[in-house]
Amino acid sequence: MTATCTPSASLSRQVTAGCDENAYKCYQCKKCTSGCPVARYADMHPAMIMRAVQLGQYDMIFDDRFIWLCTGCETCTTRCPNNIDIAGVMDWLKEAAIASGQASPQPQVTRFHQSFLDTVRLAGGRLSEPLLLGLYQWRCGGTLGKLKSGALVADLKMAWELARRRRLIPRLPHRLKGVEEIKAMFKKSRLPETREKP
Ligand code: SF4
Ligand code: SF4
């Protein structure tokens, strides 16, 4: 189901409908936050996000970069005494932010997510690391600036070193048999490009 977010409706009800989680089960023990590896890098943290969902604080969630820093490691979900799939709620919030045209406060992460999905789509259902790196560089722009500053040469040297150690295979992976099913899946779940905060 594609997530959409309607500010006029109850956020917790939308979360329940979208990912089958009841935010009101959260009683703010903060066990999720104390185990989260990225909680210290944003103004919000998992328990705060759950409280904001209860209170319908859309702007507070979407203006902060926390949901974009979430790595999906599921430590929070494992630690929650009320069995709330907090990582699932984070995923739903990310999808809802994109579907509702929210500008991302953490553009590098959204560029990486989109480059990753495009790579899997273009490479017939598998990940191609060289293609992923190329698309991510292209989305980030500034290739000319990198060329002038010498940073591009440093990147290429690193790519060569990774290829030499067989950590980066410079060819497209074999295509999967179910390419048509994968194409249909991408078509069905196509979301708009994420906007970035100016
Ligand atoms: S899934 Fe996200 S919110 Fe949960 S612990 Fe991992 S990084 Fe933190
Ligand atoms: S661990 Fe569960 S109950 Fe405790 S604050 Fe986090 S979401 Fe709420």
C-alpha cells in the first residue's frame, strides 16, 4: 500500500491504516531511543517521533531529519516492551513524506535511496554497485567542481582500489528471471522524486 499523509486527518489513524501499528500503545519508556544508533544525530529520536504521531505533529516530524537518518536496523522494534514496530512506522513516515511532497531536510539520504532503487530497477532486479555510485554522483551534481578540485580523481582512485580488491565488481550483475514482475512492482509503487529543502 502506498503511504499518503493527509494533515487534516488523525496521523495516528493514518499510521494504523498504513502499517498496522497503534502509536497510542507507546508510554514513553524510551527503550527504543536508548538503543538507537542514530538518535544523537538529530533533534528528534524514536520515542519523540511516536509522541509526535500521537499528537498529530506532522511538521515536527517532517521538518526534522531523524526519519531520514533511520537506518532501519530494527533495534527499537526489538526493544519496545509494547511490541510496536517502530522501524516500520519510520518507513511509513518516509513514504508518506515523499507521497505528500514534503521537502527532505537530509537530501543526501534521499538521493541515495532513490539512486539505490533506480539501480535495482535498471539492473533488472539486482544491485550494481558501479551503477549505484554513478547515479548517486550524478544526483549529487557538482561533478565539474569535483574534477577541478581533484576530488573526482580521489574518488576514481578509491573505486580502482576497491575493484582491485574485488570489493567492487565493474560490470552489471546477471539479470533475474522475473524481470517483468520486478518491472510491474516498480510501476505499481512508483513515488514522486523527493523534494529537497532549499
Ligand atoms: S530502526 Fe531506525 S529508529 Fe529504530 S533503532 Fe534503528 S535507526 Fe533507530
Ligand atoms: S520502546 Fe516502545 S513504548 Fe517505549 S518509548 Fe519506544 S515506542 Fe514507546
